[in-house]
Amino acid sequence: MPKIYAQGQIIECQHGENLRKVLLKHNIDLYNGGSQLINCRGIGSCGTCAVKIVGEVSPANWRDTTRRSLPPHSPERDLRLACQTRVLGDIQVTKYDGFWGHGSQIVWEPFA
């Protein structure tokens, strides 16, 4: 079973499980500020669940790629939308500041 390292927690999940669902199920602070209330609930249109991921996950789908190509995101950043990402192996997740998680300051890291 893959392990997710996020916000100082180690979470085991099923291979192929949706990252957003797993993080929320384990009370990880995936959304910053007002985006806790105002987000697309996992359909990939808002971009507020953006995180940096190190490890084995599914390739970015068209929703992930398209949303991250629009401001305030940038396709040059190594972020992914948690709602559009499947966990395929052990991963480390980092969350950045900003409403869309697009900032430069780390909010939380894999090993807090």
C-alpha cells in the first residue's frame, strides 16, 4: 500500500486512490483560507487544491494541465491538483500559501 507523507502525517492508501479524497479523509489542511469554503469539490476547475508532489502519481490529465496553465497558476511550476491525481506509490506532499496554493511560502511540508 502506498504511503502519503503530508503535514507531518503518514497515511496509507490503496493504489490508485484519489489524493484529494485521502487527504481530506485524514484531516489534512488541503485548502488555504477562504478556499476551504469556495472550491470546486474535486472536479478540477478551481485549482485551489494545488500541491507539490514528489513520488509516483498518475500523469496529469487534461483538467489538471488546463487549470494549471491559467493564472494565477503557471505551467512552469511543479504543482499538481490533488483532486485530479491518483496515488501510485509512496509520495511526499507540500502545500504552498495563496488562495490557490500557488504562492512561494510553504504552509506545510511532508515532515512537519
